[in-house]
Amino acid sequence: MKFLRFGVRGAEKPGVMDDTGQIRDLSGVAHDFSGKNVSRDALAGLLDMDISSLPVVDSGIRLGCALADTPNFHCVGLNYAKHAAETGAEPPKEPILFSKATSALSGPFDPIILPRDSTKVDWEVELGIVIGRHVEHVSEAEALDCISAYCTINDVSERAFQIERGGQWVKGKSAPTFGPLGPYLVPAPQVPDPQNLAVSLTVNGDIQQSSNTSDMIFSVAEIISYMSRFMALRPGDVIATGTPEGVGMGQKPQRWMQPGDIVEVEVEGLGRQRQEVMSYPG
């Protein structure tokens, strides 16, 4: 099973994709996907359900962000060895942590809107994880048991806002539509090894990023254990675990998203996104 949300923007319903690829409506038996409703126990309960009698949804319906909301949208920077090298940075000795505003969450097929006054909007394919229980001071050995689901994320970034305007990275990471998430939440038991997943991104059909989570400097388990020393992680929290080499900032000459570009983003087994880049309206 893969969990998702479907329907018009702002009125999405929870759903599930069954083993045949049909989408079934969960709204009569489950709450929308956020917070405790995407805890490890909550998703395990849904996995145990017989969904064969649930209504089938039109296959052409819009898929929204796989999460209705998140308590926190955490991110890890410079976490692939080759990406750190392309930026000219030394590999970090500890995970670099930053946040995106939760209002950046967006549907996997919704447009990316270039912010007003932006000049350097970049792409970043990332493996996303959804925390499934309250976590503090967890060991690396136990960390993966704290995940409820995995997903595909595009950590869209405005590099001028992020780097050239001073302060923290958050303001370059948080514009509306800068956090496409989905199309699915894949339950953690269905992802036996998060450190062996292909990740890729194309712009207008041209491959920009093509790597594997095995190139991470800090593994998923290390990230969760490390973060839990400094903060409590809560059910429904999202962590974007870093991006590989091939971002626009690292190219010579540098390349930035332009109106009309088509960006396609995929993490192996977790689904493929597609976004058209659009100018800020008005």
C-alpha cells in the first residue's frame, strides 16, 4: 500500500493505492494525514485493513501533497559527499540542520511559483522521512524504528535569498510551493534499506541529478539519532535528508529555474513528481 491525498487543492481526502494501482478513498475510515494520524501505529492500523470494499477513485484525479500539514519541516544540508565537493565545501563533521517553513508544502504535480524578486531558484531531489513516534535521545540502532514512512521531496531553494541576504537559510527555502512532497507516503516496512535508493532529477528531460542514497555522509539513522540529542521529534515531522550533486548552483555556468521549465523528481520506489515552473502572478 501507498498512502496519498487526492482532490482539489484545499479539499483533499486521504486515500490509498492498492497493489493493483487503484486509488481507494480512505476518508470514511481514516483522518487526514498529518501529526498523530501518520504515526507508525496509525499507519500500521491502516495496513492491517481490508481495503477491497473501499470506493475506487477516478485514476485521473489530482494528487495533492501527501501530508496535509507537518509540525516541523527539518532539512539536512551538504549531506552527499559529491554535492559538498561541487559547492567547494569541506564535508561537514556533524549534520548541518536547517528548517523550511511548513507553508512551503506543495503537491507533487503542482507548479513551482518563482517568488517575487527571485533570481536564483534551484532544484534539489531528496529522500524524505516522516517521523512516526515521539523521539528523544534515540540510538542509531533504534532510529529507523521511529520512522513511519518515506517519500520524495524537492527541496526548492532560492540561492540569492539563502546565501546572499544574510541570516539563516530558512528564507531561501520557504516560499510557497518550495516543498513538493509525495506523490505517496510509503510505509517504512516497505523500504528495507533507505541507504540504497536511486535519486534523480531532470529539467526539461535533461538529467541534472542522478545518484544513490549510499553517497550520504550521514545515514538516515545517524540523522535521526543526532537530531534527537537537541530536540524532540514528533509524529508527522518531516526530515529532508539532503541532495546529491547536480544542483544548478554547482554547475559552470550556474543554471537556475526559468518559467516554463519542467522539473521531474524521483526517489526509487517512492514515486515521481512533475512540476512546471511559473512566474509569480501579478
